[in-house]
Amino acid sequence: MIPSTSSAFIALIKRDLMLSYRHRNELLNPLLFFVIVVTLFPLGTSPEKQLLQTMAPGVIWVAALLAAMLSLDSLFKSDYEDGTLEQMMLSHHSNAVLVLAKIISHWLVTGVPIILMAPLLGLFMFMPIEGIKTLMLTLLLGTPILSLVGAIGMGLTLGLNRGGMLLSLLVLPLYIPVLIFSANAVDASLAGMDIKGQLYFLGALLVLSITLAPIATATALKISVE
Amino acid sequence: MTDATAGLHVKSISCSRGYRDLFTGLDFQLSAGQVLRVEGKNGSGKTSLLRIMSGLAQPLEGEVLWKGKKIHHPESEYFQDLLFIGHRAGIKFELTPIENLCMAKALNGSKSENGIEEALYQVGLYGFEETPCANLSAGQKRRVALAQLYLTQSKVWILDEPYTSLDVAAVANFEELFTQHVNNGGSLVITSHQPVNLKISEQYRIVLPNTQLEKFA
């Protein structure tokens, strides 16, 4: 009985969510990092309402970017070390589909908590409700891109002993468009302007990365496994 | 030479590690019902050869064909017929043996609908189904990985040092399974530093770095 790719896809998501659940304390780290980085800014600059409001979109988004990057480490590392990644590469299923399953479950446990935490941080920074709504919307569109693009970098640096620094050098420049459009959208909504344009761009980036990133990641992993 | 479309054809491959050539011009075929033992000293390239045969690594020169098609060709269907178990067993320590085998089944398929418990019983892990693999001994973890062999319907088994940390009784059990698999028309590629006793007539061996295939008596 040869299993279908869709059942392998679902089984892999389930397995990864179960693994995350059994390591649930590790999931807290990027989230705490996200919160701490944002709370450092009022301490370092000034707790003045006007200033924080201006900085808020950029600060929260940069913190989300760094937190997403920190969480990438758990994406393929353990699978690579215990040989389950090899078994995935050797199955007859499309590697890109299996990689997409891994990225989706990774986003569910790292991206979604960031989105849910963001309103609280918005309130810390005196952001009005309208801005918080846009912030969550941009995070909803943006964090999957961060996971997808980050996966390519993670796939490329997997075989290296100290790939952490190289990973940030590879991935952060690619995060820039997401940062620009998202922070800009939040700024624009705070000024009462239309944000459709920025959201369309984020949506286009999401479609682009969801279709191409799994293929690139699968190829990168193939090189790393060899 | 057998029929060119019969099975696995390793076509004049070469492999090197760094600047050192491990082997060059290795060429042989493996058909259904045959066993290939890959032997040689540590560092002679046994694992490299097995990884090339399983498609995980690329040879420096040459190619590997399955039924006349390159193994990575989309129509070769090699990966439906392949089961590779390497040094790294592919077992998640946080998961129980049942959960591990469920994943293996979702990836590679199985002979029967509910064969997982049967497979665990066969490898002597009855009573450990719900224990996280982290709490099992090295030999028991190995058994979880090898339990896939009872589950799979793959024709080609490529096993890299399967006997590591197994006890004598388990080895005997697996040898019986290997014999059964090969007699049912499967093929087996195996490396082992321990003696392998299979009651199969069609056994060949390669002692790396020699590239000559010889009949094993």
C-alpha cells in the first residue's frame, strides 16, 4: 500500500506539532525574546508617549523579524541530526511538499504566538486600536513569509557547524521588503491613510514565497544532506 | 550480465572524499533475489557507496540506474521500492515506537493496514509501544528503526551496519527476515563488521577498495 502525498503531508504536520508540544518550554524562548526586545526600547530611549507611538510599528516589526529568525534553528536541525530528514528525502513524495508541511507546522508554533502577542506590545507602545489591527494583519501576512524565506537559509546552512551567523547574513536582507511594507502599512493606518497597496504587496510576497520557497528549500536540503 | 532493465545497475561510479579516491569504476548489477555484502576496512567507502546507491549522495562519475532509468528520474519509481536505514537511525527520541512507525508508514507505506503492533511484537518491543524512545536502550532504539523492515513493502533494502548494538537473538531474528525477504524476490545490500549468516544461494560481495564483484560462498 503506497501512501498518498497528502496523508504524508498531514502526518508530518501532526508529528511536528506533537514534537513541539513535547518541547513546549523551548517555544517560549523566541516569544520572550520578542517581548523583551520591545520593552527595552522605552527604557533605552524615553517613555514619552509621542516618541513611542512613532517608533512602535518599526520596533515591533524588527523584534518580530529577529524572533522569527531565532526560532528557525529548530526547523530542520533535529531532523538532520537524528536521520529523519534523510528518510524524508528518500521517500517517494515530493520533497517540496514535505518541506512545506514542516514550514507550516513551524509557523503555527512560532509565527502564530507572535501575532497573538503583538496587540499587548502595541498597547505597551501606546498604539491606538486602528494601528494594532493593521499590525496584526501585517503580521498575519508577513510571518509566514519569514518562516518560508528563513527555511531556505536554514536549509543552506544546515550542514555547517556554526551556521547561525551566516544564516542571519543570508536571511535578514531578504526580510527587508517584508519589514518595509509592513511597518509602512502600520504607519499609514496610524495617519489614517489607505493601506491596501502595502497589503497587496505583502500578499504578493506571500504567494511568491509559498510557491517557490519550498522548492528552493528542498534543493538546499538535498545538498546539505549529501 | 543480466537483463539491463532487471534491477539496480551501478554504472561505473567513482567516489572520493577530499583528495582521496575511495573507489573508481565500480560497476555491477543487483537483481531480485540477490544479496550484496559491502565489505572493507573503516574508511574504505562502504557508507559512501551505500549513500550513492540510495540516492542520498551523488557519485563523482557514473550513475545508478533502476530498471534502466536513472534513480532520480521522475518515472523511475525507485524511491517507492527503496528502504534505506543508515547509521543515524531516523528515530525521534521524543516519540514512542508506535508514533515513530506511524510516521515511517505515512512516508513509505506498509504491507498491511495495521501492521505496526505486529512489527513491534516481532522485534521484541512488546510492552514498550508507549515508552518514549529516549527511555529505551541503544539496542531497543535500533530495533525500533529496524521494525520498519517488518512493515515495508519495498523491494530493495539498503542497510548500513544494521547489527550495531543488537543482541545475538535479535540478529538471528533479522537474518531470518532478510532470508525471507530475498527469497520472496527482494534484494538486500548490507554492510556489517559482524558475521552475516544468510541461507541464500545468490550472495555476492565487494571488498572495497577492490571493485570486483565476487560470489560469496
